[in-house]
Amino acid sequence: MDNESKYLLFKGLLVPKICHTPESLKYAEEFCVRDDDVFAVTYPKSSTTWMQEIIPLILSDGDLTPIHTIPTWDRIPWLEETRAQLFLDSRPSPRAIASHLWYQHMPPSFFKSKAKVLYHQG
């Protein structure tokens, strides 16, 4: 399978088709960010998993229960992936959300919110 058939081009970013669709990317573009949302934004392969472990600990005041009982992809779902649109809107606040999107690709509501962002570039 060649690269062209494995990836979608989204605003200059190549994203894998296995977990991104035009619909999931549209959802990310139109996502309604809440003031108490917490984003982990990283470059691929640059401490993403580490960030996904740290943020739930901060939000739970150090309680390890979420880390031990909830899979990573449910604790801190990816904004631009297909699973997000299935349950992210109904999550209670504060929501922890992961993303590899560039700053300029975040939804317009992001720029109007007081959401927190933990950014790591590796």
C-alpha cells in the first residue's frame, strides 16, 4: 500500500486514514471548546503518552484510579480521531483532550476559550 492510500492530507498535515476520516477532521474543526478543557498538544512521538498519563493525574489530584482503570484513549481522547465524535461532547468537565494539530488548525472556539494547553515539542 503506497503512502497516498494510507494518509489524508489535512491543511498540510498527513494524517493516517486508519484513525482519521474527513468527518472526524470536520468534527475537530467545528469542536466546541469549553473554558475548563485541558489539551495535551504534542508532536508525534514526542512524549505524547507521558502527557496522557500526567494530565489525568493532575485532574484527579494524584488519584491513580483513572490511570489503572481507564484505557488511555478513553481518558484523554484525540480531538481529530474518529472516536472523539462518538463521546467527547457528552464528557463531563473538565475534559482532557489530546491533539497533534498545529495551533492554526485548532477550532475557532479554542481561541475564544480559557482552555488550558500543555504543549510539548519533544
